[in-house]
Amino acid sequence: MNKRHCFLKTPPRLLFALMFFLAGTAQAEWIQFGRTDDFRIYVDPRLIKKDGDSAQVWQLMDFTVAQWADARTPVGSIKNLIEYDCTQPRLRPLAGEAFTEQMGEGRMVANERVPNPQWEGVEPNSTPEKMRRFACGLKP
């Protein structure tokens, strides 16, 4: 699908930033990492892939109320593949997938690979920093 984030009509940076203000497969064992009234963030530690000084992890944003890709297509959850730099506080979004049901279930309604993903800084003591430390196996 070539339309950028049409499933939420949200700019890419905002979409990826949303999931970080807190905090696959159908066989994944998601554990809750954070929550708001609107969504919950999950991660499956078994899906973390470390390679040198970086770690990639699929994170699941599970909405408490469906979002809408269009008038007929609900979005119950979004999975995002994020790469973290384990030597400095930064991340970059690599991919995203939107599903009609919660917990990454139902029909995939959109997916995107981010072309030429750029590194973004991570604020100290923020949820993205906590997730980076978790993914990289660093002390909290």
C-alpha cells in the first residue's frame, strides 16, 4: 500500500510518537508495557532481535476504541517495528501494520515500510527511553 498512514490519516512521526508516550505474530506472547485511556502498548520479549549495537522490536498499540482508516474500515491495533540504538538514546521507525481487530488480529488494512528511516532522539526518562533500555537489555 503506497498511501502513507491512510489508516489513521496521521503524519508518520505523530503515529510513531503516539505509541511512545507510554511505553509479530498471532502466536506472540505480548506483555503490557504501558497504557493510556485510549490505548495500551505491548511488546513480546521473544521478538526482540539484537544485532551489534542495535535492537529491533515489534511493538503493539492496542486501541480501547476503534480508530477508522475510512468510513468502512476500523483499526483496532497497530504493530510497529522500531530499531533502537543501544549506544545512544535514539530510535527509528522501520515499519508499521494496521489491523481491524485488537491485539494484531483480524484483517491487515494497511502496512508500510519506512523508506530511509531517520534516527530520532529519545528524551531522558521518557517511555521511549525505557523501551530502548528494555529492548537493548540495559539497566533501567
